[in-house]
Amino acid sequence: MPLIIITGFPTSGKTTRAKQLHTYLTERIKQASSSATNPKYRLHLISDQTLSISRSVYDLSALPAHTRSANASEKDARASIYGAVKRVLSDKDIVILDGLNYIKGWRYQLFCEAKAVRTPSCVLQVGCSKEKSREVNEERLARRPEKEEGSAITDDKTDEGGAYAPESWENLVFRYEEPNAMTRWDSPLFTLIWEDGEEQTKQVFDGLWEAIAGEARKQVKPNQATVQRSRDAGGDYLYNLDRETQDIVKQILDQQSDEGGDEIRISKGHGNDEDLVVELPAGKKVGLPQLQRLRRAFMGLNRGGIGLELVGSMGPGRIRESFVGYLNDAFEKEG
């Protein structure tokens, strides 16, 4: 099942919406399941808090200006999140990823991971003005215990109401990349704003459920480059190229006479009754080294046909026909 990526400004209410979504999906899964002991889907909520990732990893104020773009602690945190998502993501799991998710390249990486396991993904943007988000952060800073007075960021990893240092908060907002519904990795895109009440929230969650688990849910197909080719008549092009050309070489060696100049009839195969004719040079027997040399040259010229077999233009029958034509041209030139 799908990956739901929650994104928005820091302190914009993402965790609150994530909890609401978790409660909503828990109820919908119960309704969709045949029994309480055997739920149709499993539900996971992954966040910085569930992985014990401190918000201090996003603080760049202590780093030199020239190293801020290569913040190792933030990259390590994303690696932990990515690993946690990858471990549970499957067609039987719904994963809610609560976090900043402010980098479009990061959201694209998550989209590709979901697509690789043939499960949909969507983005839930929590909309909140900069002024309101800043106000919430400042209120949290004001409520910090006295012992944290000198700390840039609350260091309690389980504190969901933790605040960011003002400079860190401003930096994260500056770097935030808005999701775009026109891009594959940010669609379908759902939006909830700070002021949305229970009715609007339920309406958005209903639409999200239909997109990821309803009857209108789109079937996810992985990229052709990620599909492992099987070794059958319609599968691996290079395997077919090697097999068909090798078979033709074998038939030529089996059928030709010592005098040469034979016409070797080779079946086109694969349900086709038509015979292909190889015209050997007169007065000369063709040996295995020569045939293998021509075969290797033909394969080198046709390796670029990978993928054409999917549209039928370079299937096994077409390979045999093309190789026979190549041999006849080569023998004619030698004659």
C-alpha cells in the first residue's frame, strides 16, 4: 500500500495532522478488513520522534557558511528515515511519513522507492502562513524549561512540541521547496491548512483514501529499466540474440557438405512455417571460426536493439531473419 508524505513549514501543525490521519486510517482499515484479527492493511507512522531523531540535526547555526549545504547530521537523519520507510513499504502496508520533507529531490527519492515496489504515493501538504508558523515556534521557545535556556533547540527527542532556534527555523523556511501537483512525485497532492476544521479534514482524508486504496486507485507500474527480464521467447533481448544466432550457426555446420556452395534451409521458427535460406560460398566450406566471427560482428551491431522486442520489431523471428540476411551479404562479398 501507499506512502503518504507529509510536508510543510516547521511548526506548521504537521504532527497534529499526521496523528489525525493515523486515527482516520486506523478506522478505515478496520472497515475494509474482513476481521479484526486479520486486517487488510498494516499502518505505520514514521517521524523524527518515532526514530528518536533530535531536531538539533537541522540546526546549521553552528556550522561554517561554506559547509552548511553539506550538513552531515541532516543527511544521516534522512538516511535513517529512508531505511525505516524502505523496511516496511509494501503492497500491504500504509506508511505515513511525518516530517519536514522540504526538499523536492528527497520527495522524488521516496516516490521512486514506492514505485519500485509497485505501490502508490501521495503528498499531504500542511498549509500554514510563515507568520503563524513563526508564532507557534516562538511560543514553544518561550515554554522551554529553564535548564534549556541556553540551548539552541530543545534536545528531547520525544518532544513533539519541540522548538527550533530562530535562525534554524528561518533557514528551513528559506530552503523549503513547495510541492507541485504538476510533477509526478508530488501528485496526487492534498492540502490542509491551519484553519481547516473537522469536516474539511475528513473530506480531504476521504479523497486521500480513495486515491491510495479506493476502487479508483491507479495501478503503479515500475520503470521498464527496473523490470527484470525473464529468459523466455518474449523476454531478454540479449539472451534471444545469443540463442537464435547460435542455433543458426549450429544448423549451418550440421547441414553443409565438404564441397561448399550449399543452400542451408533454416526454419524461421516460433510458429512461422516460412524457411530462411543461407547461401554458402561456392567451392568453399565455411568453418566454425568464420561463422563465430560473423556472429560476433552481427551481435555487436545489434546490441542497441534492447527494448525493441517489447514492440515486436526485434523478436526472435526477426533476429533469425536479420542474421541470415547478414550472413548472405557477407558470403556474397567474400565470393
